[in-house]
Amino acid sequence: MSEMFVGIDLGGTNIKIGLFDSELKLICKTSVATKADMGPEVVIDKMAQTVEKLLADAGLFRHDVVAVGIGTPGPAKYSEGVIIKSTNMPKFKNVPICRMLNEKLGAPIVFDNDANVACWGEYAVGAGKGVKDMVFFTLGTGIGGGIISNGELVHGCAENAAELGHMIIYPDGRECNCGQRGCVEAYASADSTARRAREAVEAPPKAGMIRPGVAGAESSLKKVLDEKGQITSKDVYEHLAAGDKLAKEIADGTAKALAITCINMLHTTEPKRIVFAGGMIAAGDILLNRIKDYFNEYIWTLKKEPVEICFATLGEDAGIIGAAALAQHTKNGD
Amino acid sequence: MSEMFVGIDLGGTNIKIGLFDSELKLICKTSVATKADMGPEVVIDKMAQTVEKLLADAGLFRHDVVAVGIGTPGPAKYSEGVIIKSTNMPKFKNVPICRMLNEKLGAPIVFDNDANVACWGEYAVGAGKGVKDMVFFTLGTGIGGGIISNGELVHGCAENAAELGHMIIYPDGRECNCGQRGCVEAYASADSTARRAREAVEAPPKAGMIRPGVAGAESSLKKVLDEKGQITSKDVYEHLAAGDKLAKEIADGTAKALAITCINMLHTTEPKRIVFAGGMIAAGDILLNRIKDYFNEYIWTLKKEPVEICFATLGEDAGIIGAAALAQHTKNGD
């Protein structure tokens, strides 16, 4: 009998599933359309069938699976294995996904939110390997987070810990979708970076916390907006690399906001390593080095800090790897 | 044989020692002058003798002591039981306090920083009782902190976690003693509250993050400064209670900074309860309610937060109770 772990990344559009051995080496993986409008019964049935098919393709059996991990966005009662509701899957209301999948597959099911799962993946076999205290940020539409303290995920009193994008760094600053003002997400997510660039190109300079000192009309990003009707964070970093001053100012605002947040995390759970993931890290060193520069400029002088700031290494597979790794960890901790 | 725990609060001026039963009920306590200038050998010897005397007074013996807890300010390698150096005890350099005290008393010694120890005391038998996730702030000369996540203190990768006073809430804001700018400590500690009041009384209104909109000359605090040569945080809250507008503005700045920090902690480790301790909580409900008001004003609207914000209940004894409680917890976890 082999000791295999299954990792499932349940998204609104696709379900990714991977089969891993006990060293967390990927044996095989697949992706199927979620078709969430078919309802939870059908989706969970397909999930189980896809796992069975992966096992069959690998010449393995259901009893070879030690545990299954699932990551999905909330809100959910993760410890109870229930999806409360889902923005991308409107028919999923109070779905006991763990019990339903366990009935089909037999193996124990471990369940957590997608950011925690990706965080755990990086911790177990990616950029966080070898440390016991780590903080994780995903830079996408919003900013997601995960915290590992002394080798365990921090879940908090109501399983809403590590909503790190909503730490307030500029009280009374920019409006955030969450209803707060001045969240780091309102400055430094990929979407907010793009939005600040667009505002800077469109609007004349005005008073505010992070404002363009460079006229938008002179920026090469103006042409992007005129031609494409939008500016993305990718555009910002491309034009920064090409020397555009406004792009630099916008990107600096992003890096500074992230650096301040890193400093605040250092003074909170004191990670040894801070890992950034998500689409925006494609910007590369031009982003990473600027975060480090601001970190070193704004951090206290009391002692030299041991924290390492780096990018995630697992890419798109973080979700399935993390889910399998978390299943293994939880199983071992039983 | 009884099962007793000793709690020691080692400060630069006094050593407080308490003897507790297994229910953490105080049997007896005492306080002796530290006389740190006599050096670590003498101080630790006196510590042991004082424990022996407390035991004798209570009709108990050395073998009745299950474990001893010590809290002291850092920097120290707590897990190794070594005080690296001490601002208030200059002769304490690389002192293996745990080994030295263990040789004299026989019992295992548990060692942590003073803020963590007080935090644990409130968690075990004070304002944090009954929750598993708690955050603790001490409002004194500076702002100290402690974090309990899932029933354990968060220590961080180099035992410097929970330096919560140095979370940056106003980037590029007021200078802090730590070398950063805009730390919550630079606004909301007892000392900073007093300092902001004095600056507001002395200086004409000027641009800045939190600035007096009320002329200092019209404040009743001006008379305090003229007569006493200083303003304390106690003065601020007394004059706030008496209706002084400037005192209100200063106190509002303090409460807002603390509320923003509470929100940030909620989005980090998600405590069920946030406990404030330290001299400044003597201000009472006029402080606590204002923190809650700002918290409710600035927190997101995504969901109703379950966090309770309250004051510590153990007062001056938090250090010895916490040290004994931590000794018991660590011993039980062995």
C-alpha cells in the first residue's frame, strides 16, 4: 500500500486536483471545470470521480489515499468542514463539503481557506521551507494572507485570522472594498496599484496621502490608457522598467505600503521569512528590491532584524500542493 | 507534599515574589529591593533566599515547589534562560539566570519577558480568562505587548514577537524612541500622550498628523504646565473629564491610535479579547469607551466582529501571577 495525499483547489471556475506521495512529490494532476451552477451535490460528486480517475491512471486505489486536503475561499467554518456561502458559487450555502466528500472517498478530509492552504504549501515545500515562523501575502485582485507561528497556521478565534490586506496603514486614507479606509490592500494589491496609476494619469495632482508629484499627462502610461482604455499593474511595472517617472511613483507607493506591513508583521508574530505570492510578483526584482529598500529605511534601529523577504516559488500549483501538505500535516498531528 | 508554584517579577528596582497553589491562589508574597549594582550572583542569591523564606513562613519546603516562573525585561534569550543585557541592571550581561536559580532552588525555572508574563497572567486568571486567542497591551512609558494564539504565547523567530507598540500606524509620523516613525507608542503610551499634550500647550497649531485644532493657550492644561512644569497623562484624562477641549483632542488621538492597532491585530491573529493594562488604564471608562468608539468607527463592515476590548484586572500582581501561571503551564506541557 502506498501513502498518497490528494490536494484539491476548489475555485469558482476550475477544480484543480493533484496526487502526491508522502514526500509531497507530485504524481499527477488535472483540472476540471467547476460548473458551480450545477449545485454542490454534482460538484462534489465530480470532485470524487476525478480523484478516483487520477488514482486509476496512476495504478493506485482509494485505500492508498491517507488524507485529502481542500482549499477554497470563504466564508466557511473550516474546522467544521462547512462552506457557509461563496461569492463565485452562489448555490453553495451551508454545504458540509468535508462530510460529503468523505462519504464518497473514505479518507479523512482537511479543509482550510485558499490563502492559508497556499501559505502552507510554500511553508512545507516552497519559499518558506526550513523556517518555523512565516508570513505570506498574495498580491492579486486583493491582498490575502497567511501566518505560520511556531510551525502552525494561525486561525484566530473565528477562523478569520491573517486578513492581512486589511491592516490599516494610512488611517483615513483610501477607501477599501471592505468598508475600512487606508488598508494596505487599497494601495498595494495588483488592482489598487493599477487603479492608483489610472487615477494619477487622469486626475491633476491633488492633496492626499500618496499622490502623484508627476503630471499624468507626461507619463507614458497615458498612452496605454488612451489606447487600451485601462492600465494594469503589469503596465505599471513595464513602464517603471522603461524609466517612466509616474510609474515609479505609483510602484513606490505599492512597495512602501507592503514594507510598512512587513514591519508591522515583524513586530507582531515575528516571522523569519515573509513570502509574497500572486500575479503581481511577475514584476520581479524591481518590486522585491523596492520592498526591501523601504523595509530597511522604515524599520527600527534597535536591532538588526533577521527577517528575509522573498517571492513564492510554487506558482499556480501552490493550492494543490498546500492542500496535500496540510492534509499530511494534520493527519500526522492526529 | 503540596504542589506550589513561585512567580518572580524581576525589575530594576524591586524583586516581587509570590507563592501560589495549584489553583494559582496567592498564598503569600513579598517585595525586596533588587540592588542590581551588587551584581547577578548576589541578586540571584537573594532571590533564592527570599523564596526559601516565603516557603518557611508558609510552613512549606523546597520540594513543594513544582516550578518557578520569572519575568523580566529583555533583551534576553528566554528559551535558553539567559539575560543578554539590561538597561536597569547594567551588571547583568549574559547571565544564565535559569541555571543559576535552578542550582539554588532545585525546581525547574521558566523564563519570559515581563510583558509576555503579565499577558499570560491575565490570560490564565484575569481579563483574558476563558478565551484561547488574546492580545495584550501595556500602556506605560512605552507600549508593551503580548499575543496568545490558540492557547499559547507567540514568541516569534527570535523571541521578539509582540513588540506591538512599534507597529507603524502613521508612516512618516512622529518619531519613536526605537528609530521608527509613526509607531503607536509615539502617540498612545502614557508618556507620548503626556508629551503630545505638552507640545500642544506650548506650540502654536501646525501641520501634522495629529495636531491641536484648539489653541493651547486656552486649555486648562496650560495652568498645569505653568505650575508643575510638566503634564502627565493623568492630567490629560482629568482635564478631559472636566471638559477641556485640548485634553479631549489629545485623548482622542490616543484612543484612535489604539483602536487602529486593535483593528490591525484583529486582522492578524484575530483575538477574541484585547486587554489593556498599565498605568494609563486608571483613566477608566473615559479611555476604554473612546477606544471602542473608534474601533467601531474604523473597523470593516464585512462582518460583525466578535472581539471584546477590556481592561486588565490583576493590577500590580500580574507579573508574579503570570510568572507562576506560566511555570504551571510549561510544566504541564512537558
